Amino acid sequence: MAVKLKKLDEQVMVITGASSGIGLSTARMAAKQGARLVLAARSENALRQLTDEIKGQGGEAVYVVADVGQREDVQAIARKAQEAFGGFDTWVNNAGTGMYGKLEKVAIEDMRKLFETNLWGLIYGSLEAVKHLKQRGGALINIGSTVSERAIPLQGIYSASKHAVKGFTDALRMELEHEDAPISVTLVKPGAIDTPFPINAKNYLEREPQHVPPVYAPEVVADAILHCAETPVRDVFAGGGGKGNAALGHYAPRLADLYMESSVISGTKSDKPPRPRDQNGLDRPTEHLAERGDYEGHVAKSSLYTQASLHPVLAGAAVVGAGLVIASLWRAAQDGAARQQRPERQRRSPAGPAQQNLRRFTEATEAGETTAVEGQPLGRSATAGR
């Protein structure tokens, strides 16, 4: 069955994790394009502020205070959508949290807690969405990560949760397709995004964590999510750098390991001392709206690879872009392998020449992606006339 999805201005959209980062960016962008919104998060003050903001700009929105790790709370989200708007057309499972630290150092209790949100919250949301969407059709959009494809050190338990998200989403998609259910199931896989993710993550490192570039704006992911709400898409990387990492891991896994060991472990640790460990989003909600984090490097405002993968007319550019990223990662991995084989005193600093070249390449490439169509950003306004 060919799944037909409504235009955004005809849709009711449920967004979990709507008070921060990708969820907040998606909510604001969807509201501007006419979608009616059901916003869910644990932070009531932030949700109320966001709902008032959207209504003040002429939009329609309601909110539900919910912990997606509790199935009853997820069911309450669906009930709210039914009561306020008569149902929903798209459900976005975005709620999630991060954790930094060596696996041997992270408390088992915290690992389980992370899985309650990142995996079980998504499972509860998916099953609730499917129950309703089977009757009226629509889109289920699950937010995975580039680490759904390629695990990274110092975020091992987060990587494991996102691997599980991919497995669940892929299996659910096949089962629904087999029975011709009128539901599009999409997995969106963001790369490093400049959101409060490192700030809110529970941190077991001796330094404050930071993103390893390339880093993208949350609007890159929001734009991809809204495209998938209107057009059935199986899966998509939000950011070409993540696709490059995944491809290198697939075709040259050992080199990818060496690249991660030589660059990502050191690059994840900033020069800042860690905040108190109890200041995290795993144990308690944050009560303020924040799309962006505190990343100090270059943040790409769009991704040519992502836009090309979503729009066939640009597909050739996607192939070229991914190839360039993979080539740079390959060189970085080879440099890392060579340094790993040298005596300790002869090794260079973690940011060796190949890693520096990779960083300069990805930042320059993504900076160039922001002006591709008559000087406009390669977002929805430039590619879809919105």
C-alpha cells in the first residue's frame, strides 16, 4: 500500500521531548508551517512557555507533562491529542538523554534509567502511535542517531540504546508494511547537533564533555523530520558527517576503531572542569527552553548531504559529499593507526595532521552548504518553496 501523508498545515503532530534541542526546534518550525501540535516533556514550565509562544504567534498547541519511560504517561499523550484535535497524523518520538563515561565507570542503575527513556519510551510511543494511525494513516518518526549505525567510545550506553532503537524501528516497519498498514515509519539519525545534549547528559568523565565536529544546527534535524512527516522516507542521516562515520565503520571497521580511539576519545573531553554530576537531565527535567548548546566551534546551518538524500534531484551531490567525507575519515583513521603503532614518546597529540585536516574539511564543506540555491540556505525554504 502506498502511504499518503498530509501537508503539514493539515496535520496534528505529537512531539515528545519538545522542550529542548531538536524537539523544540521541530515544534517551532512545525508551528510556523501550520501544524497543530501536541507537545510532551517532563518540564511543565518550559512546555507552558512554548505553548504560549506558539499561540501568541497564531498557532495551535496543547501540552502534556509526561515521562515517556512511564507507559501511562505516553497513553495520556495520545488521549490529549484525541481530546484536543480528534487524533493525530504524525508522532515524533524524540525524547532522549545522553551519558558520557567509560562503561566500566558508569553505574548500572543509570544505564537502566537511560534505556527507560531512550528505548522503552520510544517503544511505548511507537506502539501507541501505531494503534491510532492504523485507523487514519500517518507517519511515525523515531529519532535514532548516527551511533545507531556506528558506536562511539565514551558514549557506549547511549550508543547501545540507539542501536536498539534502530532494531526496533526496522522490525516494526517491516511488520507494518507486510500487513499493508497505512503508516510511514522513519528513522532519523542525527549527527553531532548543537543542542544542550552535552550539558544535560549525565557525565562520568573527569572533564566537561563536548561535541566532536562536524556539528550541525538543530534546524537541520527539524527540517528532515518535517520533510518525513509529509513524504514517506525509510531513514535519513541528519548531517553528512554522520553518514561518513557510518560508511567508514561499515567498509573499514578496524580503521574506524582506530580513528575513534585516536581522535574521538580525546576530542570528547573539553578543557573545562565537570559540572556537579547531579546536574543532569537524566535524573530531573530542565525547566527552561533551549534549542542550542554551548558548542564554541563552527556549526553548520544546513547539510547538503541530507537535503540531497531527501530530494532526488540533488542525489548526485550526496554521493560526492559522502565520498569526500569518507575519504577524509579514512586518512584520519590511517594516521591514527600509524600513531598507535609508535612508541608512546613518539606519538603526536590526539589532534594530528590528518585529524586537523578532517576537521577543516568538514567545517569548510558544511559552511559551504549554507548557500547553495541563489544565496539561500538549503533548508525547506530553498528546496520546497516554504
